[in-house]
Amino acid sequence: MNILVTGGAGFIGSHLCRLLIEQGHKITVLDDLSTGRYDNIKELEATGKLKLIVDTVNDSEICDRCVREADRVFHLASAVGVRLIIDQPVHTIESIVGGTETVLKSCARYRVPFLLTSTSEVYGKGSKVPFCEDDDTVMGPTSKRRWSYATAKALDEFLALAHWTETRQPVVVVRLFNTVGPRQTGQYGMVVPGFVRQALRNKPITVYGDGQQSRCFAHVKDVVGALASIMECEAARGQVVNIGNDEEVTIMQLAQRVKEMANSTSEIKILSYEEAYGEGFDDMRRRVPCIDKANKLIGYKPSRKLDDILRDVIEYEKTQLER
Ligand code: UDP
């Protein structure tokens, strides 16, 4: 098939493109290279099976041209990373809401199946463990810029599901929980690449808050496998599906594990949220996915544990450092 991957030069997007090429597909990547990097897909472009278009998903003419020739659209283009979202709230909202509207409009015009990558942020400050797809979302106040991301993504979900309801336009919404692996940049605040870089340089590992907040980290390879399967799953159409790992770890435990696995002499340093992000920040204590629905639909079961993930990221960051 001809497959369009928006945001295909990003961290998750580039892993997805590699998998889809291995499955025999031809890929068009639409990416403005704002947070994505050409380096991520350079080798794939060289195979002749991937065509890169450097432009924004907010341009309706470009989007329409790309979608018209596609058999499937994976929509990953989006502002990412808590740091970037706090620093660039206008860009965050415009790219998420405007971009999805534009891509979806063209998909609906040509009836091309559409997969939206949404986020576990949509559950907001909900305290339920684990989070299931039909649980209530609990958003923080509009004065905390962090919530602009979740609210914009929730609107994207509504829009995608509305197309399904009104015209049976094939859509599926995937809520990604924390996804990590090689090539993720720590630049926009993601904790795992950040900790690994600090540890490898024997610099302080910066734990924000009290470090007792927890997350569940999934390996990007498990995640992109699930994305490819869900796209082809008829029963998932018009549905929201969580994808992630349900192995929970506190951020303090994560810091200790990274330090140990990287053989680092770094100190573990606690910073307040205020010191780390300034104003406009709010954190959530726990975030665990219920992955029963994904398991039922596509037999999803994450195959890589936290240590496998950390090993891969440390390995990758070491080669980057040597370069
Ligand atoms: N975090 C941290 N130190 C860092 C970066 C992040 O302690 O250098 C914390 C952050 O406050 C949050 C957790 O690690 O509690 C996960 O952060 P990330 O930005 O990776 O993802 P998200 O908050 O979206 O889960």
C-alpha cells in the first residue's frame, strides 16, 4: 500500500516507517522537521521506499495532495514534550487542532482510513488506576499551560470520532502512554533520554517534585507494532484504544536504575517543579494504562520490560556521545 505518515521523521514516526517498509509498503512522510529530524529517516529514504515532503500539516493543499494518493494515513504530526508545550503554547494548540482538522478533512474526502495518535495526557489528573478508555477525563485549569496539550488532543479525538459517527469514515484513536526508545530526544523534556544523558556524562540526574510520581514506559518497537495492527483491525474502527506498558515505576526508582545500568557516578538531585518548569506546570502522580482492549482487539502484549528499554536507550546514547 501507499501509506502517509505525518510526523514520520519524529521519534515514533520514524520507527513506524521502518516497520511499514519492512512489511512491504511504500511510505510518504509529511513532516516540517520542527521536532522531527532528517537523520531519523535518512537511511529509509535511501532505500527508495520512502518519500519525504518537508511541509506542515496545517497546509490544506499539500495535505490534500498527499492524502489523495494514500491507502492509509497515520497522523503522528504534533507538538510533543512537556517542555515544548509549556514554552510554545500557541504552536501547540494550532498544530494539534488545525493539523488534525486539515488531515482528517482530506481523509474524509477520499475515504482513506485514518489513525490518530492521541495521548494518555487526555486522562489528565484522573487518579484512577488503571486508566480505561471510557474513563472520565479530569483537566486542570486553563491557567496551567500544560493542559492545552491534553485539551487540544481531546478535541482531535472528538473530531475523529465525529467523522465516524456521521459518515462511517474509518478512523481509530490510539492513546499512547509514555513511549521510549532509541532516537528519542531529551530536548523537549522527556525523562528517560534526559536521565540517560545525564548519567552517561556523570552529571546530576534531575528528579522533579518528590520523585514518588510514577509512570509506565513502553518500548517504541512494541508501540509501532501495535499501531500497524490497529490500523488494519476492522473492529477497532470508531474506537479509542490505549497502547502502553503496564509495568509501573516511580521516577526516583527510574533515576536509580538508570544510574546503575549506566555505571554512573552522578548524584540524584531533587528539583521542585517550579525550579524545573517555572509557572504553568502541573504533574500527575500515577499513570497506568489498562491494555485489555488492545489485547482483545489485536492480541497486544508489550514484549519488552523496563530494563530492555533502558539498555537500548543507554546503548544508543553511548554511540551518540562517542560520535
Ligand atoms: N521528570 C523528572 N526529571 C526530568 C524530566 C522529567 O523528574 O528531567 C519527571 C516529570 O516531572 C514527570 C515524569 O518525569 O513526573 C515524566 O516526565 P515526561 O516529561 O517524560 O513525561 P510525562 O510527564 O508526559 O509523563
